[in-house]
Amino acid sequence: MITRRYFSLAAAAALSATMLSSALVAPARAETDIKFTLDWKFEGPAAGFFLAIDNGYFKDEGLNVTIDTGNGSVEAIPRVATGTYQMGFGDINSLIKFLDNDPAQKVRAVMVIYERPPFAIIGRKSQGITEDPKSVEGKKLGAPPPDGAFAQWPAFVEVAGIDASKVMIESVGFPVREPMLAQGQVDGIFGFSFSSVLNLKAQGVAADDIVTLLMAEHGLELYGNSILVNTDFAAANPDAVKGFLKALAKGFAAAVADPSAGVDAVMKRNEVLKKEIEVERLEMANAQNIKTPYVVENGFGGLDQAKLEKSIEFLTVSMKLAGNVKADGIFDASFLPPKEERMLP
């Protein structure tokens, strides 16, 4: 009896030891790799992406995310459509044009980051530009031909009541855009508000001499940069896409709550940045484009279908759409987390 009982206890102990040993050496859950392309360089407004990495939000969702710089909001689209990158960050308006040209392209938007785009005309009070969009009449505006804000000029003149025949447009390169305005060679420029304003300050232009005409505040209701996904990847990895968006919502919430910590995360990847400039840039993006009144009420990342449909009407004017794509073929909301997980602080 004693021997049998001893044997049973020994066997149980051995089994427990074996199970514990197996648990200790069991492989961790395999992570899904996601290559992600930004629209531009590593700057302040990208803080939410890097906080999602550094705070472990992606890892918590079983994801191994790598983030690369981009060469513009338009270039991110074919990078994702071809599968070179599984996901990316690009301009939803350019996506609409891309899909209008070929609806079969394998890319869709799944989360809006800039609920209002930073498209703007930036001018100087000392050169006659005021808060009234019609003040650009009789003035010279510098416009890089590929610029996203300049692409919306035909629609903006309609909604803002500007007589385009009274405005001189001068083609300029991106590197000389702000210097030309600082030197008075042009009266205003097209650009992203949170980039051009800070670049002008760096050129020595006084803050109280800078006027920002944000197109979204003057009738041009569009969405801005959004998260893009390759549709083949999304079909094969729906949980990974859902996890990515859940983690990213946490990352952007953290960047809104603490812009300084957000910029620290960016500067770990781009040490040449000046922290005070990038904090200001991030705070501008948060206030103007990310934490908008719509987002405060409805949560981060989603969109209003009626506004998207209206934006397609605007883009038919500015981008000469052929009518090959509808709103339901552009944005897929099925991967978004619940509203309560997308509220910003």
C-alpha cells in the first residue's frame, strides 16, 4: 500500500515536472510581421505610430511592426497596392483618384488619421493675405505641382468664392517654397499647415505675420491621411489588421495625452530633429487634424459616409474623377475597434 501510494505520488510529481518543463520551453505565440510605410519623414505627427511600438501596443496584439519613411502621401498608395508593404499611411483623396483610375487595385482605407486634412494656403499679413480666402486675389502663390494642397485648388476656388483668374500661380519646388515666401518673392504658398508654418518660422518670419487658410475651415470638407491596407493581406489576416488598428488607436491617444513623450519616441529614430519644433508640430496636428470636434464626439479613426460622398463630389472637380469608384469601395470600417476603444483624451 505504502509502496503503491509512494509510486503514485512520485508519478504525479514527475508528470507535474514534465508539464512545467514543457511550459517553460514552449515556443511563444508566433507574431505576424507587418511592413508599414509612412507618408513622409519621421516627424512629430508620426508620434502615435512609434508610441504604439515603444509602449508595446503592437506586441500585445501579436504583431511585429516595422515602419519606414515615405516620399509623399501619394507614393504610399502603390507601395501598399502592390504588396511591397502590407499597410501604410497615405492621402485618402489620392487613394480615391487611384481607385477611380483602376477600381481593381488591391488597396483600401481602413482608419482615418487626419479627420480634417492639413491642406492650406499659407500667406503673410505684410503681403496682403488675411483670414479671408478672397484676399489671395491679385496675389502670387507658390505651388509645387505635386503638392496635395495645390491639387485641391480647383475645388477650393469654387467653395471659397475666389476668382481664380485674379490669382497668379507660380510653379516652385518643395525646397524653395517657404524661402521664397520668407523673401517676399511670392505672397503665399500651398502646403501642409503644420509643416509650412513651422518652416516659415525657421526662415525668420514672425509668427504674427503668418496667416493659415486651412481649406477645411473654408468649405472644402475632405478627409486626409488614412491607414491603408493591401486587400489580399487583410483577407488572409483580418485579426492582424484589427489588432493593428486597436494598437494604433492607443498610440495616437498616448500622443494626444503627452505630446512631449510622443516626440521623444520620434526622436529616437530621427535625432536631428529639434524637440520644441516637433512638439509644436504635433500639437498643431492634434488640434487641427486629429482631435477634431467630430472625433471628440464620434471617436478616432472612423468617418461619416455622407461627408465621404460629398468629398467625392469635390474631387470630381479638383481631380477630374471619371466616376468609377463609390464611397463603399474606398473605406472599409469592418476592422475598426469599438467606439469606446477609439476615444481620445
